[in-house]
Amino acid sequence: MAGTTDYSDLRALYINCTLKRSPEPSHTQTLIDRSAAIMRAQGVRVDMIRAVDHDIPPGVYPDLREHGWPSDEWPSLYERVHAADILVLATPIWLGDKSSVCTKVIERLYGNSAQLNDAGQYAYYGRTGGCLVTGNEDGIKHCAMNILYSLQHLGYVIPPQADAGWIGEAGPGPSYGDDGTGLDNEFTNRNTTFMTWNLLHVARWLADAGGFPVGGNQRTAWDAGERFGFVTNIDEHASDAEGR
């Protein structure tokens, strides 16, 4: 039994970083749907974005219209990111790495990361992140390592085993979901399920706690001069402690 915890007040956002524009079928979307079905069964409000369908210029600013680009849909998409307790970045593998679209999405997430929440912490504190990866070549762990590092650096909390994927046999061949390919793969099904539940658990804890704990991590307080116990002269501090 997965438990009787109520998750119905949580919101999850999946960003599909496929290179295929709608309505072209996406293998990555097929795996997203399996994770999202678990979320929905627990009452979680699930939102999805296929990034390539939107005008998202590359860059590291919240709104690139202020930096010479004629249009930018990211500010409105970021409202959906900001509303989500859980963010899952999903990407295909190309040349052993995450897609160029996924890189661009991470760059744009980075552009908002200096914003602050109501507690004076960085904007993504108190939110949970994970990733899904699909392809028919090696690279799930490499992609997950890069994506999950990026998310935690921006402020997301990463649960244990927060990634899952399917790559099939090495070399050209059917992709996830083609004529049922991979849908009965025990390893993928287990990891996708565990990842989804771990995201739910951590998001529940954070929501119940009112966000990530405040203390020693408030940018507003640091800018005001608070140093949270940081010692400039470590040698002097250590000698004082040794004397005691």
C-alpha cells in the first residue's frame, strides 16, 4: 500500500523537452503520462508544457523582450512553474545528452532563480524536482546527473531516486511506446513509480512545513548584514575554541 496521505492540494508541472512539435507523437510524453497518471490518481493537479511549442528564446533573464528579443512566452510559462509544488523535466537523449530544448528550459529557469519568496529565500526553495529521460542510446544517468544538479543548484529539493527513464537496446531501433515497446519493462516501470512517489512524499513534507526551513538561507537577511555564524577569520575562531 502506498499510504493514505492526502496529496490533493499539490500541483505538479511536467515540461516535455522533446524536439517534436505538437501534434507529432512524443515518446517522452508517453513516459510522462505514466508518471502523471500516478499523480492524478492521488488527486494532484497536473499541468504539462511541451516547450518546443512555445516561443522561448535562449538566455538567462526572466524576460528577454527586455534584452532585444521581439517576443518571449517564458514570463507567462514561468507563472505555471511558480504555481507548481513539483517540477519534472523530461527529455529525450541526443548524442548522449539532454536535448537542446531542455538546456534552454534550464537556462530560463536559472533566469528566475535570483527572485525571492516571501521568506526572503531564493524563488525555488520549498519546491521538489525530478526528471524523466527517454531514448534508444546510452545516457539516462548522465542526463539525470546534469538535470538534477541544475535543479538543486537553483533551489529545488531533490528526493532520493528522483530520476527514471527508458533507453531500450543501444543503437537505432524502436523508441519508448512504439507498438508497446518498453511499456512492460519492469526496471522502467519500477523506477518511474518510485520517482513519482518520492516526489509526492517530499512535496507533501515541504507543503506541511510551510516551505523549506528558514534559517541561514535568507538572501534578504544576508544583504542586510546578517552572516548566520559565518566567520571570516577561521584560524582566530578555531584558536578561541581550542582554548576552551
